[in-house]
Amino acid sequence: AARRPPRAAGRRPPRKISPLAAMSFSGAKVAPGATAKVETPAGELLHLSQACLDPATQSGASAKVLVEQNGTSYAVAVLREGGQECCALDLFLDTKEAKLKVTGKATVHLTGYFESEDMDDEDEDDDEEEPAPAK
């Protein structure tokens, strides 16, 4: 029978790919008055993590990033050149139900990643602690 060559000292065996490695980048440049066109893969949510003004934004220009859902608009970021030009976000969106729109005078770069809808369910199992035995 064939024998495996010995492992080099200090080398680890290959590790399994974690669910986090399955995430994929998403980015959109959204002009004033436009709605972001984001194609979400089936079974995934968009995790919107940042909104930044386009580097070519004119001095003093501003923009608002809105999430439109069920006929209502919600402001999630207000950006102004020379002031707050970037905003960290932590939004999970189903782009079939919610739309991202930019108003104002500046183009906005929206970045984030796609994540499996059931990823949170997997994490909950790992985080549960065993109950302490009754005394």
C-alpha cells in the first residue's frame, strides 16, 4: 500500500472553509435620483456595510441614502463632501422587498456582501451553552 509522505514540521493539515468564506462582495455606484440595481442570489441577503461619496464629488455637495420598503422611505445615511463623506452601516436587506435610492447632488458608492439567509441559524447552534447541572 502507498504511504503518505510525512508532514513538514509545523505545517497544519488543511482546514475546512468556514461559512464566512462563502460571502461575496457587492458594490454599486448610485447617481442622484437613481435606484441601486442589485441582483441578490437566491437564498441570500445583502449586507450593506458602507456608503461613501464618490471621490469626484463637487465641493459641498450632499446626498442621502434611502431604503424604500413597503411604500415608505427611510434615511440610512446623510453624506456631505467636506464633512461626513463615508458612513458605516450594518443593514441586512432582501433586495426583492427593499430598494436603495440616492437623493441629493452626489453619487454614492454602496458596498457590502451577500450572505446566506440561514447563516444566523447555523451560528445560534454554536453559541448556545449547555445548562449548568442542577445541584
